Amino acid sequence: MKKAEEIRYVLNQHARSEKYKKSAVDFMSLNTIAKVRNFHKSFPEYSITPLHNLKHLARYMGVGGIWVKDESYRFGLNAFKVLGGSYAIGKFLSEKLGIDIEDLSFKKFRSKEIKEKLGAIVFVTATDGNHGRGIAWAAKQLGQKAVVFMPKGSSKIRFENIKKEGAEAYITDDNYDDTVRLANAYANQNNGVMVQDTAWEGYEDIPTWIMQGYATLIHEAIEQLEGEGIERPTHVFLQAGVGSFAGAIQGYLAAVYGENRPVTAIVEPDRAACIYQSALAGDGKAHRVTGELDTIMAGLACGEPNMIGWNILRDYSDMYISCPDYTAAYGMRILGNPLWGDPPIISGESGAVGIGVLSCILQGKEYGDMAEKLNINEDSQILFISTEGDTDPQRYREIVWKGHYAI
């Protein structure tokens, strides 16, 4: 057993087995994703976020290519989460209206006729910051109200950014998972609509819509790679909190590529590694992690897996990685201070962890077996998604400028 401050992993022996029955991923069909993208395109703020080619870093690390999808540009909100929240809210409203979402748009939702039919709706959620800000923004854009609960220790800057979007916001005395329960109780007691990426029995539609909303970014990334002459990535590193984002991207890759899908590695902070611990248990069930969930990767500080996401990650992902906080800090410094000729990328703690882990794998002799098991070599084209920018600028400067959480 390795020490807690080291990277640990579990290899999925069933991911490539044709005999192992896998969860359905048809909810991530290209037909569905076309509707998702068209909905997002209807927002005036929509634009395709950059895909950066870090060719000099790839050469330095001895791989064919390193590509980073930069979600700090998404809708001006510095993070990807708004994709899921906005689509889920749009889908909920379309169901309430009895109209297919492909026949609705941002402009129609804002029309006087539609707003009168819908009436006033309160959307409720729990968040470390990015998801809540996305829900607040989407609710405001669509003429509705949001109430947001945040776990103890949440960034005051993220809290203020949520309030600036017009939402009611509260920081609780609970960890993330207990804050989700608090928010759900509030929604039930106040006739609100819970919009959460955590799924549980009886609450699956909205988490599924959120996951579908995330697919816009991977669909964009694949198109961008094809434009660069890359048919598909050979490897994708996906960070996981409850597993909805990672499950969404994994589901898309499985739906689109089938058995020819890229090798995927799921990365989590070691103090909140519910997906890793579930894989380690080896019984196919989701397992929760309790306690403070104290990690700098606030967006990944979740102890209870999303059941929909877990089933997909259990069946299709190739490796589950638990890593200490220094890997995320390392990734932030690598991206923010690139090799000459590569573009600088401002990536937050949860956004940069994949790059940090890959760097440790390829440059640390103690992790050579991980590279071998993932089949990373000089021909590998590796995709990362920087899910957030400096959503807490002060923390970003402490890490990148002052060297906090050094290896």
C-alpha cells in the first residue's frame, strides 16, 4: 500500500471485455447532443471555447500530443458548469410547457407569452461555486429565480459571484453532501425545483439532463481535434467529483466510438475519492467517502457518487486515480507557465489536476507502471479539459505565484 501522499490507482479489468454487460449510453446519442448544442447556441453568449495545442509540452513529455480544452471562456463565467445547469433548466421548462426543447430557444424562453405560461419558478441547488453560479446565471437569463447553498469553507469570492448573478446564496456549516440534502429539503418545503448533478433514487431526470448539457464541450473538442487532423484522442483524463461530468464525457465517448473509444483515466483528490474507493471495493457498488473532504480541489470535494455517472464510469473507464493536492497545484503551474511557444492557460485547482497527474506519471520513476498500463507512448494524443479558470483569484495566486502545495 502506498502512502496517502502518493498517487494511487485501480485498473479496470472489465472495461474492454466484450463479455461484461455494460450500462446503456444511448442518452448520449449524437441526435440528443445535437439538440443540446442547438439550445446552447441560442444564447447570445455562446461561442466555442479554445482547444490549446501544447506541442512543446508533448515533446518534452515524450508523447504525440497534449490538448487542453479551456472552459474558462464559457459564457463569461470562468467554468464549464453552466452548460449542464442551463440545459437542465431549459429541459425542465420545456417539459412543463409540453414543447420539445428543439422547438425552443433562449429568445422564446424570454418572450412575454412563455414567461406568462410558466409563472414564477425557484431553482434550488448546492454547490462549491461553479455549478451554483451557472444555475444562478441561467435562471436569471431565463427570467427565473435561484437559491444556492454552499458547504462550509466555501470561497467567499465564489459566494459573491453567485450573489452577483441575482441569486439568494448561503454558506452552511455542513460538508458538500450534507449541503445537498439541506438544499433538497429547502426545495421540497418551498415548492422549489432542485437542480443538482447528484442523482439518487427517484431523482434522475434532472441529473441526466445536466450530464447531457456537459456534452457540448466534448462534442466541440472532437470537432476541433478533427480540424487539426486528429481523428480522435487516444487518451482522455477526466476529473471527478460526484462523477456527473466524468460520466457524461465517458458516456459520450462510449456512445460515439464504442469499443474503439479512447483510453480514459478518472482523477480525484485523495481526500474525496468516492469513485476511486468504489472501484477499489470491487463489488460494482457505489461507496461514499465521509468526513471533511478537505482538498484544494473544491469542485471535486464530493463524497457520494452520482449513481448514473458511477455506473458509466464503472463499466467503461480504464483507470481510477486518487491523487494528493500537490498534483493539482503542479498542473496549475505547468499550464500557467508553459514551455516557450505553448500558450499560457489559467486553470484552477479542479481544472489542472489531470495535467499534474500526467506529469507525475511520465516524469516520476515510481509511476512508470501507470504509463505502461495506460499504454501511453510517443504516439499518444492526450485530451484534457480545464473545467475552470481562476474562479478564486486569491487562491490561484497563492498556488501559482507563492508556490503553495509544492511537491
